[in-house]
Amino acid sequence: MAAIEIVDVTDEARFGLIPPCANPGFDHRTCDYWEDADHGSKAARPSWLGIPAPTRGASATSSSSSSLAAVSAADSNPFAPVKRPDPNPFAPSVRAGSNPFAPPPAQSAPNPFLEGRDDPPVDNPFAPRKPARPVVGPEAPRKLQLLARGAGVFGSYARVLLVDGRAIAYCQFGPLSAYPRALRLRDLYPRLPQAPLPAVITCIATTSAVRHRGLAARLVEVVCEDLATRGFSAVEAYPEVHAPEDATPAARPDFWLAAGFRLAVDDERYPVMRREL
């Protein structure tokens, strides 16, 4: 029997598990279609996964290092005239040092409420401890940084389903506020409930070799159960009715109906599928 595992995409190792899109022109690992309402794209962009080229800042740093080296070389010349800074008669240290009759500088009284402010906080063994969230550094792929934006508050924005260790399905989701294109699309339908705002599933996809085996539906079910534990009362999806099967990130309405969603808004292009949690 095949072993099925579902993992959160929270670091570069799991980001590397994201399976390829059925359409080779697209790439889940570089897609920002939902995150950028105006210029987002589903297209495969290999440059997003490569090592960034040196920036101008690096050149400036190199130039600064060269300048410092030149200064150091000049300072090591025993025949160079010694440069002394011009004294500033208005500097407090100069005035105090040059006047033997000046009173010593006043010292502020110690503040008992500021004592030990740099000391580490005292550990409270009875205080509830928050689980440590994974941290994604600035050198991580851009898409991984997008997926990690809410890691400290919301948690994961994506999950991958593996069968016998092989990744075959991908789901992207999160709070509505994380996806500006979804916000804009939803604004077209003012009759949708405005409070509380739902979570959204923006992408559900499997590799073409395992399509129609119920694995995508299984992944959606796990994601919906997880969203309910995070406090959401509903989740929505916005499929494209007329898009080819390999070109839409949000499946078809029939898929969502089978997954327990209902047709909240019947639109000829972007219907809204909704499931109460």
C-alpha cells in the first residue's frame, strides 16, 4: 500500500519538494499570480531559483575597502607629516580639561526602574511557550519568502502531498489578505459575507500522471481541517471556468463541489466556491 505524507512548505528543503506543474510553461516555485494583482505571473522563471548576481552595493563595498587600504598604506609612511585635528574650543571635553576650576560634570541620580534593563528577562516556567516558527532568510528563493510572510502569525501558506516519498500534489492557501488578486476578485461580489473574512485556497494541482485519483481532494480536505483549527469559519476558491485544465491553478467548479464546497457566486468566468468550516 502506498505511503502518503503531507508536509508544510516552511523551509528550502521542503520548498524543493514542490512538484512541477502539468504545464511546463508554469512553475509553482516562481508563481506570484495571486500575490501580485497587477503584474503577477504563473510563468516559469528560472532566474528566481538561481543565485543573485552581485549588487552595486557589493561593488561599493569593494571600492570602500580599496580606499581604506590606501589610507592604511598612507598612514604607514614614516615620512608623512603627522596630521593633528584642530582643537575645538567649544567641545565639552576640551573646555572641561582646559579649565582646572570647572566643576566636574553633573551625574544623574541612578534610576532604580532602569537598573538591569540590559539583563535577559527572567525565565518564567509557568508562562506558556510559543512554538518556534521557522525563519526564512533574505537569501531564500523569492517564492519561498512569499510563502513565509505569515509564518510567525498564521503558519504555513503551502503544503505538498507525497506518495512513497515522491511529491505529486501542491496546495497554496492562506488568509485573504495575503493574496491581493483574490481580494480584488472578491470585491466584484459585494453580496459575499464581509465578516469574518474567509481563508482562500488559491492553488491546487497534481502532476498529470496521477490526476483523477482523489489525491488533490485529500490534500484539500487536510488543508480545510487545518484552516478550521486556525480560527477560520469559511474557505473560498476562485476557479477559472474556461481555462484549460493545465492552465488554471484553482481547478474546476466540479472539483470543489465534490470536495464539499458550494457555488456561492455563479459567474461565467470566475465563480466563487465556498465551504463553511
